[in-house]
Amino acid sequence: MSLTVLLVEDDRELRATLRDALEVEGHRVLTAASVSESVAMADHTAGLELVILDLGLPDGDGEQLLSHLRRRQSLPVLVISARHSDGQKIRLLDAGADDYLVKPFSIGELLARMRVAVRHRGTHLAPAVTRYERDGLLVDLAAHRVSLHGQAVHLTPTEFKLLARLVRSAGRVVTHRQLLCDVWGAEYTGHTHYLRLYMGQLRAKLEADPAEPQRLLTEPGVGYRLAEGSA
């Protein structure tokens, strides 16, 4: 399962690092760098499911956004900050934050805290599949690397996004609509010709015989499935 996440962080480098890590896990990530921008996004983003909130923002303090969110929504809020004060941690947790992570923290810890936060609201979020191996094909989403029988395979950004979406559901069918929505956006759910084109390109690069695919499988009238990887 993936989440729609609002990441509020004014440090450009850290924001990019966290966004990339969350997207590897399959999450849809919206980013903001100020209180005003994040308030607008929180108020106008349908289906927002979790907020990761830095405290030190250029036009105010993240506590303002926490207060704003708690007046309107009950979605999980994870605070990230370089501030170590126990008093502040307690105040923010009492004010409605679900967790408080002190910088620096590992990506693994952040992902685990996210899973705990949504589980407390009745949603189970399993760790995403980010590595796939089968018959000489290796896909490492975290390293953004694809190889076939030890040789690097160059994919375009869209080809990689499509393959990544299938990797995260390896062994299971992903519908045409879901693939189009996750790779191109909700406004493209009727453009099935995009899928045919890019699936053809992926098969040309990853299948021994693209006309008889053994990895990237078609489920007629439904969608596509990446053959289950090796244990």
C-alpha cells in the first residue's frame, strides 16, 4: 500500500533526499518549504494521508501547521527537527503530533515510524519491495539500477517508473488504470496506448523474445503483471 504524503522541509537537499526515498517506496509525495505553502497544500489536496513536518520554516514555525491540521484533520503528523529539547517534544506530542524524530535520522527509521503512525489509525503499511531478481534480471529501486545478466540496462525515466510500479507488486496483477494513474497521473487513466507503447519498449530491453514475454506478462483486459521474483 502507498500513501499520499505532504513533506514540509525547507532544506532543499534534505527535501530531495526524503522525497526520493519515499517515492522509491511507492508513495506519492507533495513537497512544501514554508508554512503558507504547506497550509495551502494541506487544505486543497484530496486524499492526503500523512504529513512529515519540519519545525524551522522561513515564514514561521511548524507548530503553526500542526495546530492548523489538528483543527481540521486527524491524519498522522510526524515532526522532524534538529531541536533536542524534551520540553518541546512533549509539548508537540501533547498538541497532536504522532511522533518526533530528531535529525539526523535514518531513512529506515522514518519509514518504520510512518508504518507505526498509520497502523495506530487502523491501516497496515507493509515495507515496500524495492529489489527484484529473476532469471538474470536485477532491479534495485533504491540504487536506481537495472541489469540483465550482469549488464546494465538503460531505461528512460518513464520506463523506470513503470517497471518500479510493477516491481512493488511483483507476482500480482496491476490494472491498466492503476498503472496509468501511478506512472502518468490521474488525468491519464484513459490513455491505455501509453501502456502498450512503454510496455513494448520495456519488453524489447528485458525479454529474450518480446513477442513471448516471460517476465512482463499481460493479463488480457485487466492489466500487467511482473512474474514473481526469486526468493
